[in-house]
Amino acid sequence: MVAPLCAAMFHGRTNSQEIRRNATMTADTANEIAQGTELLNTVLERTPTTRVVSFGYDTALNIGQLIRDHHGNRQVVCIADETTWAAAGDRVDHSLSSLDQANRIVLPARPRPYANIELVHRVRDALAETPGALPIAIGSGTINDAVKLAAAELETPYWVVGSAPSMDGYTAAGASISKDGFKQNMACPAPYGVIMDLDILKTAPQIMWASGFGDMIGKISALADWRIADTVGVESVDPWVWELAERSALDALSDPAGVGARSESALPSLTVGLLMSGLSIQAYNSSRPGSGAEHMFSHMWEMDHVGLDFDPPLSHGAKVGIGSVLVAALYDELLELDLAATDITARLSQWPSVNEALTLVNALHSTDAMRSVADSQLPKKHPDLHELERRLRAAVAAWPMLRTELRRLMKPADEIRDSLVKAGAHHHPQQVGLDRDRIRVDYLRLRSTRDRYTSVDLAEETGILPGIVDTMFGPGGIWQEWPAESRSIN
């Protein structure tokens, strides 16, 4: 059930305590912030919607002036829940006191707001009560996505003040919203302005730092999958966006132990990486630069409501982190094989029609909702024999060079897992209630959940996916050898 919205007016400053500028910032941190800001400003020259990213310490104190500079004396409405307002409200309130009119909508913290279409419509209707107002989301995934789509439906720009370094969606277009029982990525513009105040972000629970790290570690396999799609002629790489996405991952993943310890020194690089990843998605006008098979695992589990009953609910980044380990394990096996030896004629003779493929995969799905997704997505990418032959010939011809490039891009599954462990993040499917039998089936049904071409499609089209899965789950295989860690993550 969607929590009711509570609205309150505020004019001027509500907290008399002085909000002081951080005085303990090291020279290294200051330099990292300066370099990150310079890079972000360069990237903003290529983004279609976002015009302002204010990143550093005390940046929330500037939002009032930024709003005035970009929107004049426009009325604003802040949207938060009680938790995110407690984290950031004083700073935002202090800054917005310079504007003539500012309202707020605060959702109860319990029950936790959930990013479904009902919440979007309630936020939209509440915003519509102040015609022409500029929405300001104060929060992370749920609040940002709900306001993003609500603002799009009202055809108005919006701003966001981030409350946690938990995901790259702050600067990305699109909102992940539950509708008709499962999560969907709904098209809508990115925010006009983004405020990432490190004094706010550092107070977020460690599980949210870990979520951001998990979201970013997925960029490794996302880029590898994009390279495969480019090689077989399905989706070309944009070199500028590629470089940006790769840089975002290098920044965000540079200090996993620091993330695990909630070390303030790790926060700027994680935050810059998250921001750049979202901007790369916005610049490309598609999530391809930051989303591959690992995100498809996450989306599939979201549609199956995995972790929805956890407190707090299992985050997007947590699921992506686990999915990244699964995809890395597949790459470990894939890169040991010689696809240049693929018997193309034999593979063409074995290839099922799209209807046959749907019959096979829908037998693996356990819900009508997932079968409906497969019915809509798989036909978009399941090739006919002519297209399959073209893809196979491209893969066979390019395999020696492609394998070298993929080995450069990818990290072994044990390295991905170890980084997640250091970051205090989820790293094994059994930690979230997914046993080996379930994961084995998930590998085989994954490609039907989205029309994006990934490493799983290459393995399926070359005929090696069943064998790879048998190896991973057989004697000595990774999913037979890796016991789940029993400790809870919260």
C-alpha cells in the first residue's frame, strides 16, 4: 500500500543551528573534488537534460541560489520521506529560505515508500496542487524515481538532492517503477539539476554505500557485453560514451575497503563514479553504457519480488552486485573456449524458431508476468537463420581479438566477489534466498527478460550456454565450490 502524503509549508529557516563548512577536508580530498567537478562539467556539455551538478561539501547550502539563477523566483516543492528529510532537510531548508515560496511534501518513513505507479501518481497529484512549481526530490532511488516520472507527466523539470551514494540513477534518464506487479524502466527525462553534498551522503548507512558499489561493479560486465554486441553487429560502441563509462567504473571501484568502512576518503570517488555513470547513460540516451546481463539478473529478481520483504528491501545495487558475480563466472568459462571453432552449419541446423524458443523458456518461468515479459522481449532479439549466420560469422572471425579485449575488460569472478566482500556488499545469491537450483534456471531464462544483447546471448547463439551452466554447477564448478557466507548485511 502506498503511504499517504503529508504536506507542510515552510518559509525561511527552521533550524537555528549554524550549518558550518567542513573544516577537516584533506588536501587529497579537495583535489579529488576539484578534479571530479572539472570532469563532470566537461561531461555536462554532452548531456541533453541535466545542466547543473553541484558536488562537494556543503553544496546543498547553494541550492537556493542555483534555483534562482536558473529558474528565477519560481515556487518550489520539496518531496522527501521522513528519513531523507532528517538527513538533508535542514540544509535544503536553510538554502531555500532565500526564495519567496517553498513547500514540502514529506512521506512517512513507515511503511517505507515503494517506487510503484501509485506513489508516482500521488506525488504527481500533490505537485499539481501548486501549478508551475519546481519539484525538488530529496532522497535516493525511490524518491528520485517517483519524482522523476511525476515531473515528466507534469512536463516540468525537476532537481534532486541526493541522500546516499547508493545508485547511478541520480543523473540518468528513466525511472524504475513497479507497475502491474513488476518493475519496469519507464522513459522520462533526467533532472535539470543534481546536488550531491558529501556532508549529507557520508551519513548514509553502510548498506547504502555498499549498494552504490554493487551498482558500479556491474559496469565491468556491462561494458564487456557492449563490446560483444558491437562485435556481432547488434549495437555499435560510442567511443566517447564508452570512455566515460569506463572511467566512471574505475573511479567508483578504486577503494572497496574504504566503502566497507564508510571511510570519508572513499566517498568522493564513489560519488563521482555514480554521477558519471548516470551521465553516460543520459548522453547515450540508453542504459546500455551501464547495464548488461548483470542488470538483467537484478531486473528479473525485482520482477520476481526477491528481497522485497526484507527490511530494508533488497536494493537495486545489492542485486546488481550478485548478478555481477554470476556474469563474471560465465565469462570465466566463456573465455576458456575457442569460439573460432564453432560449427556454424551445425548450429544453424539446431536453431529453434522464435515460437519454439518461447515455449522452451516460458517453461522455465514460474509466473505469468515473467512469461508476458518473455513474449514481448525475446522476439525482438531472437534472430532468424540469416541474421544468426551473420552474427556467428562475425563472432568466429573476431574471436581471437575479442577474447583478448574481454580479458582486459573483465575481472575473474573471485575478484568481483572479493571486492564486494571488502565493500560490505552482498556477493552470493544464497545470501538473499536464491539457491543453486534457482540460479541454474536463472542463467537459462535470463536472455528472455530483455531485448538487450549480452554475453548470455553469445553463449546461447553459439550453442555453449548449456555446457557452461553444467560446468559451473557440476563437480568442481564455481557454484558447487563457493559456500554462501552466512553473515547478514544491514
